[in-house]
Amino acid sequence: MTVKEVSKILKIPVSSLHYYENEKLINPKRDKNNYRIFAKEDIMKIKCILILKSFNFSIAKIRELVTLYETCDSSSESRTLAGEMFEEQINELERKKEEYTNLINLFKLILLFEKPKDGEEKEADKLIEKIYNTYIKKKGE
């Protein structure tokens, strides 16, 4: 497949494919006219890159994973390195999941327009404080 065909199929700009090649993430073969020719394996690799990017992996980490994958000999060292990288990302996703869960709960509480009993704090106010102290205040410190 040509660059234009891959671009159309994957719905990404041609410039992205050139960028991935410049970043040594992909290495499509060339025909006699020096045009890039993408094999099925190249397209699968690009799909993996797009998946990893969508989950906030940096290009540097994606490059490391691609290199590990391409040089992988099922050694425990390669698997350990890849596992560590994925573990970091899992932890980040878990943290984001907690953030979104708190926001969803806040929105639900605000929608309820609950009135606190005398002397009690609104549940929404408690959640606002928790979210602020956990995510906003820490960023500003």
C-alpha cells in the first residue's frame, strides 16, 4: 500500500506517517521509484502506535516499546522492561479513572441539589474540597 492509501484507511495525515518514519517507529520498504510501500505488518505497527498515543504514551516510550518488540527474544529482561513501562501507564490510567469517578460523583451530587441538614456540610462541597485538594492544589504547589 502507498502512503496515501494507508493515510486514507487509518484516517491520519500523510505527515504523521512521515513523522513516525523519521522517529524510527516504522520503516516501510521502498519500491524502485523510492516510494514507500506499506506491508500488512507496517499497518499493524501503525495501529499499535495510534493506540499507544491515544493512551498518552510519549513518542519516546513508544519508540522504546517498538524497539523492545522488534528485538524481543522472549528474554526476561525485555519482558521486564516492557512490563515496567506498561505498569507506569496502568498506574496513570488508574489515577485518571479516580479523577473522573470523583468528577462524575460531583456532577451527580450537584444535579441532586441536595440541601444539607442544619450544621452539616453539603456532600457536593465535601467532594469539591477533596477534588481541589487532591488535583488542583497539588499542581499549584
